[in-house]
Amino acid sequence: MKRIFVVAVLAAIAALAYVLTAPVESSVSVTDARAVPTGAISDIFMVSLTMKNDGAPVALTGVSSPSDAKVSIMKPQYSGLPTILPGNGEGQFAMDGTHIMLSVPNAEFAEGAFLPLTLTFDDGSEVATRVMRMGMGGMQHGQMNAVEVETPPSVEIIAPNTISADGFEVQLSVENFEFLVAADDAAHVPNQGHAHIYLNELKLGRLYEEAFTIGALKPGAYTLRIGLNTNDHRPYAANGTPVEAQYSFDIP
């Protein structure tokens, strides 16, 4: 009887140890991870990728590579605010928002090759992916490629009546602008295009209408930024200033 009791206790301890040490299953999946060199001959690469979250909101806490590569997260603005992936939503690392910079000898990362990358989140989960080395090129979202038109468009974020941690709707008001769903290789037509949405500089995607929903969020401070872009994905500008709107809020 004593032996059975000891065996049961040991089995319980082993089960508890497994529960405490087992890796946390992530609700986030990563696709389309690509590294683009920042120069014709460069050891520095800009990494873009898409994240899909099928669970509660999570914060990105780090990014690493088991190789000898040096990896860092870059934010063009609001560097002090966390990178939050909304619940049941998507987010993108992109050159016009939060992205990853990768430093690895060019000779060791040939075009078409893959490099391992791991994203870590505040729920203790990790997501491993592979980054593919691309050639030069890609969409030009940077402000240096901004487009000015004779009658500049404008955009305004209408303050929501209710802001909830469970998610809420945001309305826009635009002038001199037509939302248009166009192919990625569509030609520029003045005052046509789409909007890009950024939450604490994490790009949430494109917008083709004047309303969208922000998914569930963690408590904290947030800044929402909406910028208008041409059919061929360049940002609009007015007198050298980006055509965009910002709205800051807190989730208690």
C-alpha cells in the first residue's frame, strides 16, 4: 500500500513538473517573413512579416535568432509604447511602421536563403519562423517617396463614443479623397487610394472605407495613426507634411 502511495505521489510530482515547464502554446502564427537588404551591398536587412492572433491580445517582448545574426526591433515613432497585437486580429512588421532590423554578413545570407527567427510574447509563448532573403526592391512606403497633388486630401479620426478593452469601432472623415480597392500594381490616380492603420506604430493593415474595428487590447497607453496612400502605395503629403491623423487613448 505504501509503495502504491509513493508511486502516486511521484506521478503527481512529475505531472506538475510537466505542467510548469511545458512551453506555452502561442495563439499567434507568422507568415510571409522576408528580409530585404538596405543597400546594394549590405550586411543590414529590413525584415517584414505578418502575424495573425487567434486569441487574447499579446505584447511582443523580444525577437531573436539562434544564428549569429544581430536582431533588433525598430519603431519610427512612439518608441516607448509597447507593441501590442490585438485579440483576434492581425499585425504586420513593415518598412513604414514597426519592423525588424537584421545584421548578418551578406556573404552568409545569400538571396533565396533562409534564416531562423523567434518572436517572444508576454504570455510566455514563442513563435519560430524562417526569414527568406529577398533581392532589392519592394513597395516604397517611405516619406521620401510621398506624393503631392494639386488639391491635397485630408483625413480626421472621429473620437469614439466608447473605448473598450474588448474592442471598439473607429470612424474616419476624409476630404478630397476616394477609397478604392485596386491591384498592387495599379497606377496612381490623384486623390484615390487607401489608408494604412498603425497602432503604437504596429501596422494593422490597409483600409478601404471610413470605418474599422480595433480588436481587444491590453491595459495601457496607445496611439492610433491613419495615413492616406496612393493606389501604388506611396504616402500622400501636403506641403511636405504627411496626410495623416493621430488619436491617443488609454485602456485602464
